[in-house]
Amino acid sequence: MSTARRRAPARARSPRAGRRYPAVTLAAAAAVVLGLIGTHVTAPAGSGTGTAVRRIEQDPPPPLFPDAELRGWTARLDGQRRAADVLYARWRAGHGTARDDPAFVRWAARQVPGPPPAAGRAAALGQVRALARTRCAAGRTAAAWLSAHGERDIWRLYLEDQRELMPRAEGEAARARLDAALELAATINDRLAGHYRRLGPADLDPALREARTATPAAGCACAYPAAPAALSSAAVAVLGALAPRRGAEYRWMQAQVVHARLYTADHLRDDLLAGALLGSLVGDYIRAAQNRGTTRS
């Protein structure tokens, strides 16, 4: 691997923040904190990867959420992955592994259950309200960074770390698969979100809204399914197939991304789990097609 590595600039943090949100450990996120930033100068100018490198180089990760705050997410996300595997097996039985994106988009959209009724979503606000009462400066900083980089940047940087150990052609193919998974997950998620037009928690209860810079989704009735969960799940499926031994690391980072959106009241748990199911389906589809190189447009 490249030896031209630079450590991310150290960030000052208060003693309280340091106690509650320990720094990202080497075992859990070394690829993001140490192994990627500033090392991949060969990324094409203007490419998604090059942009991801620059963004995180300019905005290195703060201490993220401690594992105790992620409790429960791993099991829930693993459950959605298993459900997606079962569903994808049905698609594969009828269609094989050749890519047929238009047909898959239609099929995958039908596999995601509809959102719970309004009464159910209102009841789910209780969890978000309880979490909002625990917010602190360190948590807000972690959530803001994960919200800014959790859909694409983190996963592209993880891939670049893997590509250093691959032949060039294999690495380019892996980059294409990751990009395809992210774009397909976003396409289907946008279609469903536009169909259901469900408000997020902070729109259902304005008291939950943080005083933060508006995002492109602010005020949009498009919370179900949750795009961050869909894209991160698709990325985990693709990256995990490339480096199975790092699967636990990727799942840990995914739990960080998903929890951040509950923490900021952008999504309810049902939104995030629906997105995780969709993204896992997309990841299975792209991963199975990776050796065929055939696509129907």
C-alpha cells in the first residue's frame, strides 16, 4: 500500500466531548482516519472518488458515536440484509444474474413495504423525542459529519483503500460496481420517496428541528425510505464482497450513518430500515452481476 500517508489534522475537543465520544479507533475506521486521506492522488480530477478524497481531506472525521449508542442497530440492519437476500434469491431464480436495470428497478420498488400509517409514524416520534433529549455538542458534531459524508464519500474512500491492493483493471471494475450500486439505490429510493411523500420527524414535530444549515432535503416530504440507509447498505454489500474480513468494520460505519439520521430527527426508524432493505437488495443485484459484465438498458 502507499507509504505517502498523512494523518488527519488533529481536532481540539473539550474534555466532556472526549469522554463521551471516544476517538474513532484504528480497528474500526483506520481507512477513513489514517489510511485514505491525502493518499490517492491518482484519482481522476472531477471523479466521484477524487471529490470524496478532497471533501474528507478538508473535513476530517471528528470522534463518532460510541458503540453503546449504536446498540440495536447492528441486529436490525443484519435482519434487513437477511430479508433482502431472501427476496433477491427470488429475482435471481426468475432472471439470472445478467443486469436488467429497468426491470429490476420496477421489481425492487415493489419489494419495499409501504410506510406505517400516520398513527404509527406519530407513535414512532416518541423514540426520536427521547433521543433528542440526549443531544450534546459532540453528538451534533458527529451527526453532522456523518450526514455530510455518509451517503457516498465514506464508501468511496473505503474502496480506494481496497484498490491499492488490486490490479488496475480489477480496481476500476470495483469502482464501477460501487458507483452503479450507489446510483441505482438512489434512483429507486427517490422513486419511492416521491411516491409516498412522508415527512420526517422534524417536520412532524418542529420542536425536534436542529438549528443547522439547511440541506437539499430540508422541508421535502421524502423521508420514506431513507436515502442514507439505502446508499450505505448498497455500499456495504459491494465492499463486503470485495473484502469479507472487513465486513464488520463496514457494518459499524453503516450503523453510525443510520444512527446519525435518527439523532438529527431527519428520519424515523421505519424510514431507515426500509432504506436498508432496499439498499441491500441493490447490493445483492450488483454484486451477483459483477462477473458477467452484461447490462440491458
